[in-house]
Amino acid sequence: MHANLLRRIIENVEIPTAVARGIKINPVNKLIVVSVCCLLASCASIPGGTPSRWDFPGRGYSISSSAEQAHLVASMKPCIDFARAAFPEVLNRFENGLPEGAELKAIVFDDEEYTSQVTVWTLDGNLIHGRMTRVHTINGKLYAPGDNISIDKSDVVDWYIIYPDRPAEGNMIGKYLLLKQDGLAAGVCDPDDIEFQRFRFFAQDYSFAPPGTDGWEMRTPQEGQDMLMLEKGPGPNELNTLSSTRYKFPPINSVRELVDTTRGFMEYVPENPDRYTLIEHEIAPFKQEETILLDFNRLAMCVVSRQVIADKQAVLLESGDIGTLIRETQTLVCVHPTETDRAVVVNYSHRYQPGNRDPGFDRKARRVFDSIAFKTRN
């Protein structure tokens, strides 16, 4: 990123109340903490239309042979059976009217047994009328994006309801392929797997599970960010934020080097010590729990930075009075196991007034960090 662009990003981020406006940040790596500042400033816009920010990314999944494709389709069968059993009820919901902005997509196999999506418009007996979303050949006919198509209900192998303001429903096949890429699905597609019961955010080469979705808003990421979420807490001026970003990193050969590098760009020096107090800052190696399926994801070198900063002259947002706000941030920094010149940074921040700290903050951050996984294949 060019220096002038980086400078404009940093200067244009508003930092009210608890964000440490008076704290010096190592200028070489200021962008690392911009995500925290943006979240606390509530600077992003409200979610827009479909496809929503809760949707999966457009990752490709390469197949090397027809035999591999046949094996993959066979591995999908339990999820296909599950989706087909639920599809009649989904169609009833569609006919009765989905929420505003929601779309239903029927998923079928094309002539090469690759999945293709049809945006559903109308139903006519056993026929589903809609339009294609990508280029596919079905029953010998080539379809381009936007082409009208009619498919039989019996051909549907999965379904997908996309909402503008919440996680999607369905698309078990698509999520299965993403889980396989990140080393989280070693066997056949299992509808009872916890990964199908919770929301996981997938970036282009990593993924993790946020602490939940109820009460969380997906916001427009700042330039360079992959994801930005915000949750209003129950206490006065309480705000929880979660963001993730990828960065170019110097070569890192050990966890000790990663600790030193992380300390270098996360060092805070207060410009106004009468206002800001750095209560705590520690950086320690991080090891994932043994629940991760494949050893690949445990090969990543990771550290966690914990910071607690008090702003003693904050303008309290709900009352307008001057008071103290505390910002507590835990940051996971991982060097990608194969792309060793890349680091994934996940920020989980909690802002609160003294006496209103969420006692579950550490546990929630640990659960998010434990879920980190890295793309293992294309």
C-alpha cells in the first residue's frame, strides 16, 4: 500500500471516546490497529443488498480428474439427502413470501456434476423457473449468467436462502467445500457437524467462527480489511468489535521472532499521559486446542497481544458527560502456514465503563482464536 494512501486512511478515521487518540503507534504498522479504531468509532455503513456481507466468498475448488469429482459428489450425498428432505418446506416458505431482500437459490448439478445455482423466480407444478447465476452447461445447453432456465424439483440437490442482514441458510454443499479447503472436513459431508450449526467467516485463505451472530452487525470493512462486525453490549457505552485483516510480513522463522515483530508494531506510547493510561500490554505465543481436525492448522505460528487502555477524559456517548472508558483488545497474529510472507490478524475488542467489564470476554476471544483455520488447497 502506498504511504500517502495509508496516511489518508489513518487520518480520516475518527477516534472518539475510548479509542486512544493520544497514543503513539509505530508508524510503519499503523494500519494494523486501524480496524480497532474504526470499530469503536462506528464508522462503517449499514449492510446493503444481496449478495450480503454475511455470504460466502467466491472461492474456487479445483478438481484434478473425473475420478476425484465422482468421489467428491459421493462424499456430498448425506448433505444432499438432508437438503432434499428440507426443500419442500423451503418452497412453501418461498411461496408464502421471504423477508424483504432475501433470495432463494436452487442448486443443481451441471453436465459435469459441478454445482450450479438458479435464482428462483416462480414455481409451476414440478418446475422451478429462474435465472442462472454463472456459466454452466445443463442437459447439453449452455447457459450464461442471467439466462432464464426451468429445472425440475427432483433435480435439486441443495438450496440457499441469502439474507441481506444475517447469515444464509442452506448451501451445505458450498460450505462443505469451504470446510474441506480449510482442513475442517476430512470425511464425508456430515449435516450434524457443528460447522453447519454455526456461522463461520470465510476469507480468501483463512476462516474463523465469531462469538455469535445474534446482536452482531456486519459492517462495511475499512480498506484492506476482510471483515468488520460490531455488537452493542448491555452496559452503558459498552461496545464489542471484531475484525480481521491480512498483511504482508517480513520472513518469520520462529515464534520468538513473531513475538518481537508484533511487539514492534503494537507498542503504545501515550502522547497525553494525563488522559490515557496503558494498564496492561502483554504478548504471548498461542497454541490452538487439540480439537482442530488436521495438524496443518496447528502448524501456523501465532501469538496473542492483550492490551488494556483507559481514557480518563472520554465523552460518554450515552450521557454526553466526561468520564472514563476502558478499551480492552485481544489480537491474534498468525503467520499463514504456507504463505509465510502473509500474516492474518484478528482483533477482538471490548469497550466499557469501569465496573461493567464483560466477565466472559476472555473466554469469547479464546473461542474465536481457537477456531482459526487456513486454506489448505484450491
